[in-house]
Amino acid sequence: MEVYFDNSATTKPYEEVIKEVENGMREFYGNPSSLHKLGIKSEKKLNEIREQLSSTINASKEEILFTSGGSEANNLIINGILKPGHHLITTVFEHHSVLKVCESLEKSSISVTYLDVDENGKISLEDLKNAINKNTVLVSIMHVNNEMGVIQDIESIGRVIKECSSRAKFHVDAVQSYGKLSIDVKKMNIDMLSVAGHKFHGPKGSGFIYIKKGIVLNSFIKGGSQEGGIRAGTQNLPAIMGLNKASEITIKNINRNYKKVLDIKAYMMEKLSNIENIRINSPLEDYFSPYILNVSFRGVKAEVLLHLLEEQNIYVATGSACTSKNSIVNGSYVMKALNLSKEDIESAIRFSFSEENTKEEVDKVITTLENSLKFLRRVKR
């Protein structure tokens, strides 16, 4: 039995998605910018998908632009709105596709405030209020942290931003939350949003952003007039069709999937309670996503344990897929932000679930963990 518990890194595409991508390649091969009927057919499909995706977040189709995924989306938005003299607020807890951009912008006379998080990974609304000033143009905060599963109170954050500034725009990295948690951009006061298709059983290389009407971004890729002139280049319609099919399936089943995954996480935590000397870093609380369970297995190195699990066809992670190799050397910056001990950081494994996982898979993981930990801890002695 193969057990895939690395769904925060990427998900297995639905069969319906694979068929939809194939259909897109066979039936919608015309360039959406072409004036002939094949191009018009593709453009019509593209606009239908904008309409469908916009409805999932309570936006309008004119506010949806397509990207190649979450990292590009974050880069496009942050680089697109900021200029020298502007002020940006983010957190120490963000994905590297936000933090690395911030580092680069600081060299271009753009000031950045990095909000700290508490022991649960949550930001302080008071700290946010105090950080906003007359030059604040953007606040960028992720909805669900990709390593720990912490859920930020986006609605409250959005409210604070609007109360404190008429200028500051609110960008939300929803890569780990779209299709899993309900998102309403109007209710949450979100101005810009990033989404990646491969995180909810869609194709890799697909994604979209929501840009509130009236917000003007600098061109990210120059060339043609595609995507409002912000992202030039012929759209990857087959991948976009696959993204839309994945969205259709996940949004339709969002509540059922949430309950199923919550049950899986609770079951695994119950089984883990029989294993000694561990620390649950992603508890069963409302402010943690049920899709992510981060656990420290004290006394062992996470990388070694990961490979022992891999030998039994169990696939997990030591942190973010984008930074896991670096995390092995330097330790997870996300876990450091929570002030966890060096031992807990070095022994942390991330299990991330989808609705396709089962309790039988959990049983196999627990048995393998018990055997592997006995072996590793005995060897260490």
C-alpha cells in the first residue's frame, strides 16, 4: 500500500482533471487571442472559466487573472503594486515566494515590516494596527501556513486594515486554503488573492489571482495584451481547464472533505498518543487546518525518519517542499518563529492530508513509525 501524506507539497490530479486537460489539448487548441473561430472558441472557454472561478470567492470575472501558480502570483502582486518610498507589512511566517520578494524590495527603497507571531503562529491585531502608517500600500499575509497549518483570522485582519488606512491594500496568499476553507473576498475585505491549482488536485503550472476592480498593477511579463496586459503570453488553456475542473470538484465537496480530513487528523493524533517522546505542533484546534499535522519525534533526525518511511512507500515531508533541503541544513524558519527547541525543529515531520486518504493508511503509518522509532532510538543509545 502506497501512502501519500505530502498533499501540502502537491496533490494527485483527479482523473476528471486529467481528462479535462486532454480535452483542452484536443478541442481548444486555438489561441484565445486569434480572431478566427478556433481562437474565439478558446477565448469564450477562457471567459467562462473566469466566471466560474470568480463565483467561488464572490468576485467578478473581470477580477480574475491566470498565472502559472502560487509563487508567480505572489511575485506578480507584490512587485506589481509597490514603488520606492512605499511601505509593506508582512509576517515572519510567510512562504519564501513572499519573503524573498520582500528582501529584494528592501534594496529598492521600499520599507518592510515583518510582524512576529505568538506561540500558536497567530499575528497580533494590535501589532498590525501599530505597523500601519501613511506610506503603507500593501499588507501581505497567508491564510494557512504551509508547514504548520496555522489559520490566520483573515476577516479580522482585513477589517483592521480598512479601519486604519484607506490606502493600504490587503493581499492574501490562499495557496493552502482555497478549496479547503471558505473564502469570500468581499466579506473578508481582501483586495488581492493568490491560488495554485496543484494544491487542490489540479495541474501543476496553473493558478489564478484575484485583483479587486480599480487596482492597477505594473506589467509583470511584457509583450501582448493577455491578462489585462499584466501577464503577457498565450494562456495555457488546457491547464486552466484542468484547474477549473479541480476547483469545481473541490468547492462542491468542500464541507464534506473538511469533515473527512478532520476525522483523519483526529484519528492519527489519537494513534500518535501511544508513541512516547513526541510533540504535536499542529493541534486539533479551530485555528489549525485539519489538512496539516506537524509532529516532532524527539531523539531522531527528521530526514532519517523520512527515508525510513519512504522505504515502506510512505511519503511525507520535513517542511515546505520549496525549502525542505534548506530546512535540513538550517532548520525551519517557520518553526524558529514559534520559538520551538532545536531538537523539536530537527525532528519535525509534516503529514498533510487530502480527502482521498484513509484510516487504513494512518494505521500503516503509525505501525511503521513505531518500528522505525524503536530502531532509531535504540541505535542512538
